[in-house]
Amino acid sequence: MYTFLFACIPAFLLLVCFSNGKYSWKSFIPPVAIGFLVAFVFYICKKFMIFNRYVWTVDMVPAVLNGFVYDVLIPFLACLAAFFLFDRSKMRYKAEAVGPLMLMFYAFMVPFGILTGDDLLTPFMIYGKPLLFVGMVLFVSSFASLGVGFTFGERKLIPLGVLFFLLIVPVLFVPSLIEALWYYEGRFVFVIVSAVFAGLGLLLHLARNVFVH
């Protein structure tokens, strides 16, 4: 049970680094290191209760927004800000580095956040939640890569590039939305939904090189 919790996201991290068709796995060492350092800082902040734990109510909207802000928006902004501060590479590399950067962050934060939190260790928490964040990162990194490719690459289709950038926004809400639905419904089906979401994200990650050179 704990093996999947700790191994799921690192396994996808390795797959993303080694399956990239444009850069070698060694080129992703800097974003992986930055993702780990930012995750460690976040863990310390949560440990000392700088971020207050959310108290679930009967209203689902605040739950979704809280999960989006504290589990997605702030981590993405912090990781990207730290990475852009130290990296001077082209936009194409930055887009490709989003996956390793954020997967490393969640590889640290998701297991420790679950084990040190107040939630019961249900199948959704052990299996569904890691897969949700894997799927989200894979979709975001793929859309970012496609957006940059169509906007700045050889196939310049700027409207299509903008569309891919816009598609990132709804994807960022998926983990908190699915977790909130699971919390109020308590059904195992949301574990399956999480697995399908991660699987579709992986397929998009593997197929995106076909569309952008």
C-alpha cells in the first residue's frame, strides 16, 4: 500500500525524463533539484502550521478552491518562480522542464502530506490522489509544450498555441474537484477516474512530439 504511495509519482518522473524526445534525462537534473528544494520548504511550512489545515464543510465550492490554491496554484507559482530565477534557457526547454519540476515537487509533498494529515488512509488517498497529480502535471506540461511549439516553433499556429495555453487552466482544477467529489460521495469510482485521468495524461505526453517539432 505504502509502496504505491511513495513510488507512483517518482516512477512517472523517471518515465517523463527518459521518454523526452528533445532533451536527455541529464538536462532535467536542475528542475528536479529545484522541485525537491521547494517541496522541502513547503513541508517545513506545513509542519509548523504556516498553512492552516482546511476544515471541510457542507459546501463543496470552498473545498475545491482551497485545494486549488494551496495544493496547485501556490506550488506551481513557487516552483516556476524558483526555476525561472535560476534558468536562462529558451522557452522550449522551460516548457519541457515543467513536468520533471512539478513531478518532483509532488513526489515529495503528496506522500508526506497524506501521511502527516488528518485524513484516513483510504484507497483514494493511497492510490487516487497521487494519480490525480500525475495526470494534472502530465496534461499541464504537454499543453505547455504544445503551446510553446505552436507559438514559437517551426509550425507557427499562434491561435492553436494560445488554445493549448488556455486548456491548462481547467486542468489545474481537476485534482481538487475530484478530491472534493470523493469526500462528499465516498465512492471507489473516483480512484478509477484518477487512474483514467493519469493514463490519458500519459498518452498525451507520449504523443505530443508527433505534433510539435
